Amino acid sequence: MSELAQKREADRSKMSVSDHIAVQITNMNKWYGAFHVLRDINLTVNEGERIVIAGPSGSGKSTLIRCINRLEEHQQGDIIVDGTELTSDLKNIDKIRSEVGMCFQHFNLFPHLSILENCTLAPIWVRKTPKKEAEEIAMHFLEKVKIPEQADKFPGQLSGGQQQRVAIARSLCMKPRIMLFDEPTSALDPEMIKEVLDTMIELAEEGMTMLCVTHEMGFARQVANRVIFMDQGQIVEQNEPEEFFNNPKSDRTKLFLSQILGH
Amino acid sequence: MSEVSFVRTEMLPEQAPPATTVGFVGWIRHNLFTGWFNSIATVLSMLVIYFVLSKILPWMFMSSWSAGSLHECREAIAAAYGEHHEGACWAVIRERWIQLFFGFYPSELYWRPILAFFSLFVALGPVLFAEYVPKKLIWFTAIFPFFGAWLLWGGSIWVPISAILGFVLGYVAYRVITPILGSLAGVIAAAAVPVLWWIALASLFASSLESIIPLGIEAVESRKFGGFMLSITIGVVAIFGSLPLGIVLALGRQSDLLIVKALCVGFIEFIRGVPLITLLFVASTLLNIFLPPGTNFDIILRVLIMVTLFAAAYMAEVVRGGLAALPTGQYEAADALGLDYWKAQRLIIMPQALKISIPGIVSTFIGVFKDTTLVSIIALLDPLGLLAGIRADSNWNGIVWELYGFLALIFFIFCFSMSRYSMYLERKLQTGHQ
């Protein structure tokens, strides 16, 4: 975890949780072949919540959030995103995917398109936004992540931190209601982690519903309203950050925290 | 520990490199004379080059350009350069080059293949050099396949028009069916309607329009086609037919739909497992057995279809290589943004996969173009087939190197251009260091 990330104080005043349900997962199970990766997951996320999912590698945290936009298929149980149930119906999947933004560990920008084109692609082809308008939206979000001057460059010419911020802007251009972050800072140098986390904090301050898989415990303390600890495909513990870090209940959580905070 | 402690007080300025490592001298030292082994290798290579050129250049240039037969040639060379000089007899090229280019195409109609050849380049403009040519030209590219074929074969203008109509009908079917029955039904209709049209109605439509408004140019039979004109026709059709077909096959091979996948894998493996010559024999002889008697299925058309299918199977595997090289993150990012399968393929996956596959694709193109010479085996008069005739002519009996050298030169020009273009394209598509 990075100390730099803690320097900027998050403003929690606008981070309010509404009682409207954004994501509801009930009794969800998932297998990879015979391997039971997610076991009886029950999770309700209200609009405006900032949830950090932590846990050792292989605990199923990435798989869990990838189920929410159907990058992974679940075999049992229900997932309801913004009132739409995830089934194999392609129309529902497309609808949910255009409402749910996602950032990946390795950014996954499109290397053959310029930064601006990366950002305008989905609005133009999925939302049918006119090109000019899409470009205005893209520039707005690029300014927000503080790299409007890179708009005409290609992803390969940017640093990792800049690429991840572009990836965030690219998702935001679709005006998503929920953002999923899959270890957004794990592939970055410490200096670049800060700039990405700052962007994420800003997003949280604006009331975005966020589910973040991350090892940045500083970010979790500052921004999250709930921390979920997973191990062996199960939710082991969830609590408010203060309580979670200062007073963990399960032994598995204590061990994990002692290892991740110990250095 | 003061020996360990070090602080730089001023940064060093940039200095020029040593004179022996840059410029001409540096280049020579670096590339030709690094160490004794390389120096010896350089000297030996130069000797070999000198030896080869000292034999070839006099043969090429101390030669005869005007003679009516090989015998006359030899006499002219002996008179000019002495009894023992062996010179090339280029007179045969001078006498027969038109035939080597056009086969037995009627000479008063040579303008048609020539016009088709040059409009090919105009049509290629928007595809190969999109940023230098006006965008509207793409319309010409779209009609060129029909226009070019009409120029070469001639006949009624209504035939190519009814062929185009098939595509228009397919598009209309797609637009009508998709909103009602979904995109899969739309795609099937878009494929089925044109095929039905071409098989059942197109010729009727063309001939009835022809009888009302006769409009056309003199028709030329396929058996009069020959020479490079034939090679280029087959090559161009196979090249531009095999790429889209190969892409579809490669995607089919990756498909989750079991039957589609099995069909694509079966097709690819079957075609790749059979020599092209076999397919050409099937095209020239066997196919007639299966067709209803009396069908006149043009031999060149049959060959075109076979060569295209053959190339498409190889293309599919080249494209599959490109697809496999893409990180799964690209698919996931496209999915996560809500792009559907076809949009993701068109906008994200294919541009990158094809870019990765450019060297392989162009190798396949070059291979196909050279393979067109195999049609001489089924008695089509491509340049190689024509050579047999020329060498059997009593005037030129015994001539070998000049003819094959000329052929090789023309093929080399085409293949080398393709290769250079692919390198240009790779450079152009380079976006940052990845």
C-alpha cells in the first residue's frame, strides 16, 4: 500500500448512500469446471456505496465483480443490477454493461486507437451519440482525470498511471451508474498509484457507486463505507472500515491484515 | 563509511561519439570488418558477387534484341561480340511479350484489360492509401469487381448490374429481417437472398433486360484469356476474395456455436490437406460430372472459386494466429463497454489482429499469386503455359533462360511490391511502443 495515497484527504460530505438498490446478489455460486470459486455469495449494494473488496489472491474477489457485468457467468443464484436480472439474455447483458463501467488491472486500452478515440468509441457505437458530442464528453472526462493534453496520443505513449486514468475516463464517458475496479493500481509504480487513487477519490466524492477490488488499504479507510473480506470464494467478514481495520473479528481477517499492514 | 558515500555535484554534458563509430567509416567497420572472421567473410562474399555478375552482366547486355529466330540471334551475337561469346537472345521477348501479357485475347480489344488493370489501381487507392485519396472513390472500389469483370469478359451490361442487384437485395433483406426476427436471422437472410437471386433469377433478369434494352460490349470467351492477364485476374480475385472469407472462417473456428465451428474446422483442414493441383483438377474435370448436364460453368470461374477457397483456408489460419496473439483483456474491455460481438470484432479485435497478421497475410497473398501458374496444368494458358508453346515453336526451339528470366522478373515486380507495401503498412500502423 502506498503512503502517498493518504496525503489527500477525502471529502466525505457528498458521499451519501441512498436506499435504492444498485446491485443485489443472492445465493450466488460459481464453478470453474469442478472448482467451486464463489460459494453462496449474498451481497446488496445500495446506490452511492463505496465498497472495497479485499482478500488474498485466489479468493475470488475479481471473479465476484466480473460476475456483476457478466465477464464471468455464474451458475446458481441471482444477480440483479439496477433492476435488471443477469441471465443469458443478451439484451439484458448489453443493457447492464452499458450501465456498469469497469477498470482493469492492465488498463486494457485499445492500442490502435488514440486516447480520444478510446473514449468516444463506446458512446458513438453503443449509445449512438453523435461524434462531435461524444468528443466533447470525452474531453470533459479527460480534463477531469487531468490529461486532456494527451487526447491525440496513443495508449503506448502514456505512462501506466496515465493509461489507467484514461481507462477510468473511457468508462465514465458511458455515464455509468456503477463503477467496478479490478485491482486498478496493482500494475503501477508507487508514484503512479497516487494519481489513480486521487481520481478514484474524486469519483467517490461525486457519489458514484463503486466496487473496488484493491490492496490499497489507505484508500479503503478513506473512501469506503464498507470493506468486504473474502477468502476461498466466500465472504468471510464485512464491516465499516474503522471497525474492520481496528477490530477484525475472524482469525483469517486478522492474519490477512497483519500481513498486508505489517510492513 | 565515507568511501561509500558519493554525491554528484555537477551533471556531465553530452559528448560527441568517437569518429570511428559514426559516419561512413563507422558503418563500414561496424557492418563489414568487425573482427578477422567477418573481414574474411566480407572479402569472400565480394569475390562471389564479382564472379556471378561477371558472368551474368555480359550475357544480359551483350545480347541480341532483333532477330526472327534463335539461329539468327546466335549469328548476330557472334558477328557483334565474337564466336565464343554467349549472349542472351532477347528478341524472343520482343516478339512475344504481347502474347505473354494477353494470351490470345483479341488484339483490337487490348484496351479493355489495360483499362481494367489501371482502374484496379484506382479502385485499390481508397483501400491501400486511404489518407491520400478522396473518400468518395470508395464507391468506385465497390463497383470495380463488377466493372472489371465486365471489361474483361464483355457481354451485356445487365449481367454485372444484376449481380450487383444481388448484393443490394441482400442488404435490403438484412435491414428488413433484422428488426423483426433478430440479427442472426438477418445475417442468414443477407446471405441466402443474394444466392437465391443469382441462382434462380439473375440470368433471367439480365437476359430479359438485354432483350428490351440491348447494351453491351463484345464478349470474349474464357479460353482466349492467357498470359499475365490471366495470372493477375486469378491472383487479384483470390487475394481479395480470400481475405474476407478467411476472416469469417477464422471467426467461425473460434465460435461457441458447435456446428459453425465444426464446419469451419472441417473446411480449413480439408482444403489445407489437399494440394492445390488436386483442387484445380476437380475444378476442370470432376465438377462437370456433378453439375446438371448442359450447364455452362465457365472454366476460369471454376478456377477462381477453387483458388479463392484454397487461399481462404490458409488465410483463416493466419488470421487465427493474429486473434490468438491478442490479450483477452481486449475482448473483456470491449465487452465491458457494452459493444456487441460484431462491433467488438470490427472496431477492436480485427484491426489489431489483422495488423499483427500483416506479414503472414502478405506471405499468403504472394504465395497465391505465384500459385496461379499451376493453372497451366489444367491447360489454361497462363504465362508458364504459353512458354511451352513458344519453346515448341521451331524458330525458338532451345531457348530457356531468357523466357523464364523474363517471367521471373515480372512475378518478382508484383511480389516485391506487395512485400514493400506490407512493410509500409506495418510502419504506418505502428502506434507507440508496445
